[in-house]
Amino acid sequence: MLMRIGGEEAESGSGAWLDVVNPATGEVLDRVPAGDRGDVGRAYAAAGAASGGWAAKGPRERGKILFHGAEAIRAEHRDLARTLTREQGKPLREAVDEVRGCANVLEFFASISGCLSGDFIRLGPAGDGIVVREPVGVCGAIIPWNMPVILMGWKAGPALLAGNTLVLKPSSTTPLTTLSIAGILERAGLPPGVLNIVTGTGESAGQAIVAHPGIGKVSFTGNTATGIAVRKAAAPLMKEVTLELGGSDPMIVWKDADLGLAVDGAIRGRFYNAGQVCNAVKRVYVHEEIAARFQEMLLDRVRSLKVGDGLDPSVEMGPLQNRAQLERVEGQVDRLRDRGEGRVLAGGGRLRDPGHARGFFYTPTLVSDPAPDAGILQEEVFGPVLPVMAVPDLDTAIAEANRSRYGLGASVWTRDLGVARAVFERSAAGVVWVNRHLTSPPELPFGGVKESGLGRENGVQAISQWTRAKSLFLGW
Ligand code: NDP
């Protein structure tokens, strides 16, 4: 597939290409241009040319176009979901969820188009003040490979509604569905140049977006180390950045929890998308009175999860998205075993059957009572590995849950409102769930504290991240 610049398909000036590989089979699916600095420059020029006309449309006009775009995505969701499964690996039903989720996000932002307001402030006899929110102009968005479609919606929805134009770089390993959606949005009425997709690696196209002096803001999702590099590169240009980075979300299961619900929550929370979700359940702290029963129920479920090619409708978990990720997760579990840091109760290795030998499959893995300083508790494990720890009381559970460099989400599973409230108030996290995990509706702001990032996506609050306040003093 080709890039999309200024409403047209485009090759890279570099003349180079990148293969896109199906992670379930190891086969090359397609190829995309290896975009470089020159391509980012062309995309910037197209976004700049579209910027004035797009910003001049009223918010409701922009919202209407997003509504049409959402409808068009929904109409083509089956084909889009198949492409997503083939390039990303997730089971088809999760791909359908994600594509429809992107349409929902665009609709949410379209639905608040009548609410883009400023402030009027009475300043006394000398005058009054008016504060308006202006679009930044041309913005950049950089997206990873784990949830490429929903994250495109999280960035393009508020950025475009606010009146910005975008240069967006998908991950080089999952560019195809993003490119298809950009074409669909244009056919649904998005003017050429408002959304430009430059394919290519982070080292080339990604760094060029961050370094481009005309791109006023960058919203980045990915690894914490890359996020720090993005922030450093943006600093001398005074470029604003939103960073949605890693997570190591704790799940606290209290002694009065509905165990069936909590087990379902842990399975979905950890093994959805083969565990490759920033706000997945990455550590479970369970009250010692119910720990044995909870672990037994969990073990049954983990052992029975069907792993395979996501296009097979009976499959519950697909491969990891790329070989480097498979090796990273494998290394983390191997180190745990080598150092005697925890007991692997299920999984703990690649899927060995010959039918899956060329795909990047790792087995669903359950680890019991790892040492508090074990690598898998201190690092982000972006794969299907679930550590479970028994805790004696709520203070210990909350203290252990907060003992992380990350602070994205946290959940508590209980029927006791006092326990739920204590976890909500004392968690160092941007999002707290009660009797849920993972669900991130577009109505709620999403983002983290500590090394999980800067800024918030989603919610009406997201608009402030894509606009700048401008004040007017009216002297009477
Ligand atoms: P990266 O942070 O490297 O990649 C995310 C995006 O940033 C990709 O589009 C990538 O391009 C691009 N990128 C890479 N380097 C730069 C740079 N210097 N400047 C600008 N853009 C850049 O994540 P990985 O894909 O390598 O994943 C590694 C780890 O990151 C995972 O193991 C996981 O722990 C974490 N991760 C966390 C996510 C989250 O949502 N919290 C999402 C994805 C990963 P390209 O890949 O095309 O080269």
C-alpha cells in the first residue's frame, strides 16, 4: 500500500520499502514506502495548505464530517478487521471491536462539536476578558503496533475536531488498516491534506515529525524510553507533547469479590490482544483468604485458552505482534526462571506445535508469588504473562500496587464501597476501575502519572490538549 499525502497515494522519495509481515504465519503480507524526512516535509506542506480552510469551518461542520467518517468505517468494518488481524495478529472479534471502537471515538468527538467553548471573565470596571481556544495548526501523531486503529481515533478525533491538521505515522509493522481508514475518511468528506499518513520507521519518519519546526504539537503513544527521547527532541523547539507510555497496572482482588467476575476480569485484562495493551492487568494482588481458590480458577482458564491464527473464529489469543516482542517477553520469563524469582504454573514458553512454528506465538503464562523485586513486576511485560501475589491486608495491597515506576491504571474487585474508595483515593494512577479493568470509553480522560506519561487523551478535556488558550482584554 502507498502513503497518503494531500489526499493522494504517494511513494517515498527515498525509493525504499518496508515489508509488512503477518505475525501468525511469518509471511510478507504487503509492503509500504519507507518514508523519510523529505516525505514528512511533503506531508507538512499538504497539512499546512489544508490548515486554514479546515480551521475556518465551524466545529459543527467538522463534527459532521467525523460523523460521516464513523459511519463509513462501520460500513466497512469487516474488511478492515480482517486486515487488522492479518497485520497485527489479534483475534478477529477483537479486531472488529477495535475498528468499531474507532468509529465510536470519532462519533464521540463529533457529538461534542457544539461544546467547544471558551470563557468570559468579568474583570471589574476596567474591562472584561474573553478566552478562546485556538487550534495549534499542523500537529503530529505517532502510533504503536498494539492498538493501531483505536489509537488513530484517539488522536485524529480530538485533533481534527479542534481544527488542526495532522501528519500521522503508524508503526512500521502495522500501517495497513490505518492507511485504509485514512482513505475511507477522505471519501466520506475529509478534505485532502487534513489527515496525512506517512509510513516509515521511528528512526526516520518518526524523528522527522518530532524535529519538524512547523509541527506545533506531537501526540505519541509507545514505549517510555522512546517517549523520553521524543520529549527531549521536542524541547528545544518548545513543541508541546502528549505522551501515553508504558504501564504495569495492578488489580487488587479483595476477599469479598465476586470470584467469577474477578477471574473473567483477570483473563480479559491480561490476555486480550495477547497482553499487548498499555493498561492491561500486569500484576494481581489477591487477599490471602481467597488466594488459593482464585489461583486455581485462574489456572484452569489460562490452560484452556485457545491460541492460534486470529482469523480462526475459535481462537481466543493470537501471536505477539512481531519477533522482537516475542523475544523480549521470552527473555523476561526466562530470566525469572533462571533467577528463581517466581514459579511458572502454566505456559512459560513459545507455542511449539508445528502448525504454528513460523508465527510469533507465546503461551498464556501464569506465575505465582514472584519476589517483590522480580523483573516482571518492575518492568512492563507487554505479553501474555500474569503474576499473582497473595496479600494479607489492604494497606499492603495498595502499597505493593503503587510500588512501580508506572502509574497508568489500577483496579479493585470488591463489593465494599469503603475498600473501593480507599483504592481510588490512594492509587498512584490516572484511571481506577471498580469491578472492571481495561475498558476505556472515549467519554473518560485517559493517561498516566509517573513514567506512564504526560497529558490526557479522550473526554471533553482532550480538546484542551489540542488547542491553545488566547486571551482578549476588552477595555471599556
Ligand atoms: P516504540 O516506542 O519504539 O514505538 C512506538 C512508535 O514510535 C512507533 O511508531 C515507532 O516507529 C515510533 N518511534 C520509535 N522511535 C522513535 C523516535 N525516536 N522518534 C519518534 N518515533 C519513534 O515501541 P516498540 O514498538 O518498540 O515497543 C517496545 C515496547 O514499548 C513494548 O515492549 C512495550 O513495553 C512498549 N509499548 C507500549 C505501548 C503502550 O501503549 N504503552 C505501545 C507499544 C509499545 P517504528 O516502530 O515504526 O519504528
